[in-house]
Amino acid sequence: MSNCHTRKDLRKITMADRFDCDNCKESLYGRKYIQSDESPYCIPCYDSLFSNTCDECKELIGHDARELFYEDRHYHEHCFRCFRCDRSLADEPFTSQDDALLCNDCYCNEFSSKCVACDKIVMPGTRKLEYAGSTWHEGCFICHSCEQPIGSKSFIPDKDEHYCVPCYEDKFAPRCTRCKKTLAKGGVTYRDEPWHKECFVCTSCKTQLAGQHFTSRDDSPYCLKCFGSLYAKKCEACSKPITGFGGGKYISFEDRQWHQPCFTCSQCSVSLVGAGFFPDGERILCRDCHSNL
């Protein structure tokens, strides 16, 4: 820190000694001076050599003036003011915008957003949330259903309303036809109704049907094996169910059915598909075998 001296500090100096300003070489006897780096300077020389220039008024900041500085810029105390309202910033919080100094009020009015919920300014440095061009205080961005702050958690917009995920699922997500719980994702649709994959099972054996071939009876789903076992007619030849699934063809005659490969002559086993045949009690015969009777 520089020291300001007066004449009473010179009482030990005799007239025979030289005591001049280190810059202009004029005598400092009886004058105020400032010592800097062990060299004395008269006040005008000191201000000229060492004082900073005010960034606002472009004049030197004298040794006896209160000097304020911000980001390598220096100011007189009376020049350190808001660019908009001319309010002193010497003891006030402020912000710099494009090299202009602004008090917090002016900065907020000009550059800060308003919370769409409470219509108050979102102050610089406060926690906020921005979405779809709008701004909220963090505490004002709440779920439309439970009215709890959403914060940094996931949310789902619905028109002009916002929901936390649990509330949205509870309110809008489809519910499984079987267990009545919400389907957050995935699932299957049967008869225009939603089901969890694990809930969509065969009515008989409870095997999951998602991704499998199945059929229904009385609106209830069945795997092909259970449906064939419970409801399908049996082949007269092999006694296995005739389901007709997967492009399988069958032959029907009176009250009896056969798989197409099983529709053969009961005596010579020749295929009767597309050929004439003759019933003989429980048997069916080709023309040749019937002629030989």
C-alpha cells in the first residue's frame, strides 16, 4: 500500500539534502507526496504514472478516490452504476451483460424469464426447469394430479398439463384385462382388450400364448394342443384331433372326419383323396377293393 506523507515527516531532512520527485525532479519540501517502490512522487506525477483509467468516464482515478474494479475494468465509485436505471452498484449485487453493468432488478426485468406457474421472475442462479419454451421455478413445476414437485424426475406431458409417471399410468395407461394393473409398456391385444404378456395364457394349461398360435372358444383363448384335446373332432383313422390349423386339410363324410393323409382305402391303403370311394360299414373302400367283394 502506498503512503501519503506531509511536511511534518520531513523534519529530519536538512536543506543541504536533495528531496525531489522521482519523476519531475521538483522539490518535495513542504508538499504532499506518495512513496512507491521506495521512490517519492509528487501527487500529480503519481496519479499520472500509477492511476488506472475509469472504464466509464475514461478519466484517471486519483489516489484519493475510491476505486472499484470488475473483470480487469476499473471505475470511480460514482461511475460504477447500473447501465439502465443509473443506480449505484458500489454495495449492490449486479450482473454484466454485453459489457454493460446491470443491477439485479434491471437484469431480471430485461433478460430473465417469468415462471409460467406463479408469474414471478426466475432469478439468476436459482434452480429452474425449462420445457417447450416455457420456464418454471423448480418448486412450481408440479404434477397435475398429486401436486408434488416433479424436480429432475421423468414426467409425461398431456396437452397443457404435466404428470409424474406413476400418476400418468394410474390415470391414463390401459389396464390388463386379467389382473387389472396398468400396462406401462408392451403387452398384447386380444378382442380389442389389453393384456400383460404374462397374463395372456391358455385357459386350460395356463401356458403363455404371446407369440404362439392359439384359438378361442366362448371368448376364451386356448393353445392348439388344449383346444384339440378338449374340443376338436377325432380322425377316424388315427384318432388324433383334427384342428384344421396351419393349413391342414381334412375330409368329412356324414358324421365322420379324416385327416387328408389318413383318408385311405381300409383294405389296400391307397389314397382316396379326390377319388371315388364306397362305404362298407365302418370301412371305406376304393373302387377296385369294393369290386372284389
